[in-house]
Amino acid sequence: MRRIVVLIAAVAVAVPAVAASTVNAGAVSQAPTLDPATVAASMSYLEQAYGVSPAEALRRLELQLDASRLDTTLRAKASATYGGMAIDQQHGGVLTVDATDQAAIKPYLTQLPDRSHVRTRTVANSLSELTTVRNQLATQVDAGADSAYLPAIDQQANNVVLWRRTPAAARAAVSQPGVVVKDLPIPTPLSGPVDWGYCHPLFCSGYGPMRGGLRLDYTRDDGSMGGCTVAFNVRSTGGGFPNNTPWVLTAGHCAQNKTNFTPTQHNTTPIVNQHGVEKYAYPYDYQFVQYVDLTTADTWLNNQTPHNTVLLYCRPGGLDSSQACNGQNADSGSQPITGIHPLSDIKAGWVVCADGSASSKRNYPQAVDSGAGADYLPGTRCGQVTSTDVGINTNICARPGDSGGPLFSQVDNTALGILEGNLPGQNGSGPCTSGEANNYSPIGTILDDVNAFSGGKGSHFDVITTPNG
């Protein structure tokens, strides 16, 4: 797990004074479209964080689902005026929709079932205008994994940010009026089979297919071991790799500087190669690794279903237990992944969940100690997106060993990103505390990059989103 400092957004276009208004105060009753059982972890987060009832938590998740659909509609039908959106969970679970002309988007907003919790805000720049500026900057600075500069849209500030990896002077090519360049410091890494009778993040041998949230144990060159977490199952088609090759996705920095080529283990068993198709620079910090052989691939994926899940693991007991647990009984299940969201789709205020497998010898003496600190428990945690820049910033707790773990939405069963590391001032150990913040490399950014990367040999990589994929 890495610590990354995210700085205050730099203004590329003037930020206007904003005016807010309410869209139609009359609420429309509608039967929920989400099954509370499928979003239980997300509901539990809202109930605990904001003291709301289960019904109110479900309403907020329904609004998030509707907002995602609305975002798609406005991008297609009102792109000249639409400026983005965010959900304010702190002040009542309200959706704020930005536009340069409120009248142009109002017909689409009044169709929302929960329109009593919708506000509008007037901004100076449409999202399409910001995208044009971002794309121009990306071309000028040759943005990518090896670039010193990365442009990003800040929808909440209604501007474009140019992030700089190093303290060197800005390139002469950066000539957009009003662009202010800020430094982005390089991230700092954190980073006999046991049978519990079910799939535990650390011990899942024999309990179903590979899935996001499981531990990967890496052998360092000095012989010691460290842990990371599986993000998602992936397949590649065409190109230089055999068709339909299965891959495991995690963070690139998990294997960085390791030269012993010892296979990576789960629960003491070699599962995947130490190296694969990989890069190490945030937000292009990824590693796609193949299984050590066909037999292992068949055992862990091909001969089992479903192929498109991440682990849902309830953490029972202790200071770091999960609110959703029933007493002291662990609950191990699966979350389907049926699609992905690119970074541009993801909004501040979204309720999201993450898996991690960080642990300590005190709590799990039979497992590799990843450096999490005593009484931090592996499993599923939920929180919300606090902002986006070149990555996804969240208030979800994480510890060393969680790196590479999946970020996903229960609301629409989508993959969002993989864990990168800590935000400013975060150096936690042991049980989670209030005010934690971590960030994720966007899955869309990763897939776009690997599919253009020479190391991918022309193959096309996709997250598996169907049970038999």
C-alpha cells in the first residue's frame, strides 16, 4: 500500500460564483428497485456514519443509482450545459447537479423519482468544455504512465487540474490560460493450508473460484514476505497471449523491485507468477499476472463459477468488527461484478465498498504478517468517494497488505478501482479510526493503458463481468 499526497486543485478555468436551487419540492413515491440484502454493507455504512434509518440509507442508495443513469443521459442529451454532479451525504443525502444553464437540464431532473432531494448549481463551464481542455493538456504533456504531468477534471471545483509528479519547472507546452501547476509527490509503498470452513480473505483454498479481496503473498529478495490483495479477475483476447488467458489484477508496486521470480502464494500455495504485465506509477499502478500453470488456472478459475465476483467478508468481534455482522459469526459471501465505471462516471458522495486482506501475526498467527498492526481485521469496508482527480479519493480505511484490493459499487455491481495508498496525514496502524482517507487507481484508466501498452502484446484485457466469462 502506498501513501500519496493529493494537493489542492489547480485552477485551469475560472471558478464562478455558484447559485443553488431546488428542483420541484414534491416527492414521488416509488417502490425501491434495490434489494436491501444486496447492498447491506453499503446501508450499514450510511446508518453508522450518519445515524440514519435503514429506509433512509436505502433511499440514498436508490438516489445514487438514479444519479448514475441521469449522468449518462445528461452527457448524451445536454452536454453543452451539463457540468457534473455530486451527492452530499453530510447534509441529508442530496444530489447537486451542475449546469451552465439550469433551464436546459430541468426537464431531465423532474423525471427523477426522488426529486425532492435534488438541487442544481450554476457553473461557468460545461463538463464537455472541461473535457476538451483536459484532452488538449493530455496531448501537450504526453500524459501517461511515464509522463511528468497528468491533467484531470475536478467536477466539484468546475476546473481542470494539472498534476506534476516532480518539482521540475512546468513544460513550455503547457500554455492553457490560467493553468496553475502543482507538485504531486511520488507515492511511498506500504506494502500448510489453513482451512476455516469457508472463504476467508487469508484462507480461501478449496472454497470457490479466485475473486477480488483474497490475499497474495509475495516473496521479497531477502527471503521475507509481504502481502497484497487481489482486485478483479481479468481475461485477455487476441494479440500475443493465448486467447482467453485468465489473469489476476492487483497493484504494480506489490512486485516492484522483486527479482527472485518466486511464484506468488495464497494460503501457502503458489498461485500466480511474481511478474506479468505491470507498471508502477500512480494512477497507472497495476499488475496483471498469469496463473503459474494451466492446472492452477483450472483449479482456481476455469473449472469453477462464477468468475465475476469479489469477496464480501464480514469482520466479527474486536475493536475493528463490522457493524453488519451478526454477533460474533463471520459472514463470507460474494459480490457480483457486472460492469465497470470509468473515472469520469464516478461522483463525490457515492457510497462505495472495498476489500482488503491486511493482517497481523497477533490476530492471524498462521498467515503472513502484512504490517497492518494488531487488531486490524481483513474484509469488506464501505465508505464514500470524497473527490476525484487522477484517481478516486475515499474515506475508507486501509492498511499495508490491502494494496491492489478492489473498490466497487454495490448499487450497480460495478468495478471502480484498485487500492493505491494513503492520502495526506494518514499513517494508520491497527484498528480503523475516524478521518481515514485512501485513494484508488481507476479501473478505466488501468484498462485503457494496458490495452495500449506494448507489454500487453496487442492483447485486449477486460475485467470479467459475467459468471462464465
